[in-house]
Amino acid sequence: MSGDNRSELQELYSRALELYEQDKPDQAVPLYEQILSIHPDADLVRYNLGLALYALEEFTAAAAAFLGAAAIHPDDPDYWFNGGLALKQSGAFSQALEAYGKAYLLQPEDEDILFNMGCCYQAAGQRSDAMAAYEKVLALSDQHCSALSNLAYCAHLEGAYEKAAGLYRRLLRVRPDHMAAGYMLDALEGKNTATPPPEYIQQLFDGYSGSFDQDLVENLSYRVPALLASLLQQAIGPGHGDKKVVDLGCGTGLSGRAVVEYASFLIGVDLSAKMVREAEKKGCYDELAVGEVVDFLRQQSEPADLLLAADVLTYLGDLEPLFQAAFATLHPGALFCFSTERGEDDGWQLRPTGRYGHGRSYIRQLAERTGFEILVCRAAELRRERNQWIAGDLYLLGA
């Protein structure tokens, strides 16, 4: 290659790096690809192409670029590590772990590699492996807050409540302002906190968004959206696409998809931005918003025909603010359809799981106090947890 060509390629490379630094990865990508069409073995160019594609959230393509660089230069742990990150983001957990494993062999004392391996195991539902990885992180850095938090949460999900409580306390000694740890410790200690901190809900579901549908439907036999849709069909008949429907706590859109036949206009709202992005992929919503459901309802200027809250009240203790906002949002004769985990009859309880149970008499008294009429109350098995069904209730209220 002539000196002029080398100079031209170097200029292209410098320009691509500059565009990436200017937060213009979409313009950097074709320049990297142009260089690679001439020099396919340029591992650093492939790596930087991966960074640009990752910034564009093109995770599968980014992983291919990172692993392409690793194939050329397999002794660079950053190539394998970033390949693992991109594969994890694309949901290819077993391949991600393989890439992280290559990075770990090169840098066995690297806590970031171990932590991300733990996150990947956790996202894949392999909690025991995740916990082992987090333990290794803490052996290297005993105040690693994210490893402590994730290890505590995994222990909590496994039902190892005493271990989880000890880890939450340990985390709070390092981070006294860690709201999620404080909330979960309250749940384990039987303190009846009225509502979880928004940060807890955001972190919980942001981290869960990528594997939410598969984990709930395939692993936990989650049925609430389908059960509520069936309740509506039996109570009011099939949908005719004539209602303004608001899906509160829409999550990844499973509930919206279940009731879309009723909607002339379907709105979804959720506190987790990552969940809302997943819901958008379902293609059934006319409008999506990120926000807290009570605040969202209070801001509505147009009345709704149907409010849906599938597995949302389990993350709220005191339901009066929600019921008041819901009643104010609905026009006379409109409907509020929701599920609860069944609690003690005279109130609500924060359970060791971190979710809330609500008694039937509590719902009945609250409905009367806020102006609702209970049209249907039906017992249901909501989902499985540690091989047992969670008992709950399905409600249809009229405004």
C-alpha cells in the first residue's frame, strides 16, 4: 500500500474516533467499516467499531465486532469483556458467559469481570452461579455495593431470608442511603412500609426488563394479563375496540397486548424506562409514558373508559391514593380492573418477598369510600414461586 493510501486510512480512522467522541457513532460506523474492507485484520478498528455499534444499541453487531477483534488478538481481555457486555445486552447469556470466561482467564483478579459474570448468571436465572460470582467479587472488594446488593437480592429470592437480611444490613453500613436495601430489610423484619421507594421499583424492573417475559411466562407460569382479559370477556363481553384504555404499570406490554381488543386508544405507563422500551416493541400501544402511576392519573385531563393494573398493586401498600386518582380519571360507568396478592382480610401487609398482600375486606371498604362498586371479585392463582402458587384475587370495579 502506498504512503498516500496509508495516510488516507489514518485520516479516516482519526475522523471516526473524533465523530465517536462527539457522540455521533452513527457517522463513525461507516468509516470504520470502510477501513476494515481494506484491512480486515485491524483488531483495534474492529474494537472501536464495536464501541460505536454498542452506543447505537446494535448489540448483536457490536458483539460480532468485539469478538472479531478478540479472534485477531485473543490475549486482550477488553475485547472479550466488551463482547460479553454486548452479548448480555442482546440476551445471549450463555455466549456472554463464554466471552466473560475468556476475559476472566486473562484477568482472574478483575472484579468488574466477575461482577458482570454474576449479572449475566442472574439474568439467565442461574442464581446459585450468580451468588458464587458475587461472593468472589466481595472477596476481592468487601465494600462492592452492587455485588452486595445483587447477592442480597439473590439470597432473598432463594428464600434465604436470614442471609439476605445480614447482607442488606452490611450494605446499609456501607451505603446508609441505599433505599432499596432499607425497604427490603423492612420487608424481612415485618415493618409495614406504605410504599416502596421509586428507586427500588426502577432498579428492580430496569434490571429485569430484558428477560421479564421469558422468566415470568415460561418459568413462573405468570397468568395475570390473561386472567384479567378473561374476566373482562366474561363480565362485559368481547372487546369492540371502542374504549380509551390505560394500562397502569404496563411493564413489557404483556397486559396491554391481552386487552388491546377493547382499545380504540391504548396508553401504557410504567416507572421503568427500560420496561417501557420493551413495551414499545409489542406494537399495541398508541402512547407510552415513563412515570409513577398515581401521578400519571392525576395529570390526565381526558377521562378513561378502562383502567388496567395487572400485578401492580402488589408493589403498593396503601391503595387509597391510587383509588382516588383512578376514580377521578374514570367517567361514570367506566371500569377499573386489577389483581392483588391476597393478604390478611382487614388491611395490607408488606411481605418478606418485598411485595404487598391486600385483604378482601380492605379492598371492599376502600372501594366504598372512594365511590367504586365491586362488580366482580374472583380468587385466582397468579404465578408460581419456589414451586408454590401465589394466591390472589381479580377485581372489576365500576365507577
